[in-house]
Amino acid sequence: MTVESSTRLRWTIGVALLAGTILPLHRDRIGLREQEAFRVVNSLPDRLYGPAWTVMQMGALGAAPATAGIALLAGNRPLARRLVTVGTMAWTLAKVVKVLVRRGRPAALLGGVRSRGPESSGLGYLSGHAAVSTALAAAAYPHLGPRGRRLAVASASVVGVSRIYVGAHLPLDVAGGVALGLLVDVASSIHGEAGR
């Protein structure tokens, strides 16, 4: 597969996933399947909170400079720049999408939500943590060996599930964040190729 066809495929997957999460959304109610998926994850045992909280930090805005620092220590300055760029861009765009869509957090839309840790404020769709962790994992992926790639994908996945577990997001919020993260990475790689 050529770089161009790979980029086109990643862009198509990102757009399809984003559309697939936006089309079924309602600001004031949640579909039955999404409710069921949320309840399965949100009802997991409380003892998982410590590990979940730790993993969730890989989707915080601070993860961008932290991962960039690791890339710098490894001697990869271009990757360090890209990680800061995609992480910050994903976080910023997630904030913009939240204002446009205006979907509430799970506790505002469902009864019996188990909120763990500090209560999340603001709007729910889409998950900024999922967007940031996915963008960082996608940017780092080509620079990693097989074990590192598996770890990057697994970490980004666990960040999204953890956001559901703590009661901060619904499944479509997380899937939308993943889609945005993929699109940010693709846009960054296209921009990087055009600048060469």
C-alpha cells in the first residue's frame, strides 16, 4: 500500500467513524444500545478506579508535551514536534465540537450513573481524552516496533473505555473522539508531507 492510499484509507475511516457517531446523536436522549453499552462499562467494580485514572492521563492535554519529551529523549525531534501538534490540535478541536454539538454528560442524560473521581464539567460529545490519546498513538505508530504499536493502540483504547467507566462519557462520545484523533493525525501527516 502506498503512502497516498494509506492516507486516503485512514481519512475515509476517520470520516466514516465520525459520521457514524454524529448521525445517531440526540442532545436530550440516549439510544437503548448506547445506554446498555454504557451501563456494562460504568458498572465495573470500583477497585478499577486507580488504574483507570492513571491510564486516562494519556488522554489529557499534558500527554502531548509528555510524549514529545520522550520522543526528544529518544532523539526524534520531528516526532516530538508532531506529538505536540496533534495532541494540542485534538484537544482544541474537541472543545470546538463540544460547543457545536452540545450533548450533555452521562449524568445529565441518564439516571443511576456511577461517577468516579472529580465530576466532569462541560459537555460530553466528543471525548477530548479519546481524541488526544488516539492522535498521539496514531502519530507515534509508524515510529514504534511491533510491541510498541500494540501498547499504543491498547493504551488509546483503554483511555476511551476508562472515560465511560468513570461516568464522564457515553460510548458515542468516545467513538467520536477516536474518529477526531484519527482525522487530526491524518491532517497532520498531509500537512507534513506538503511542507517537504
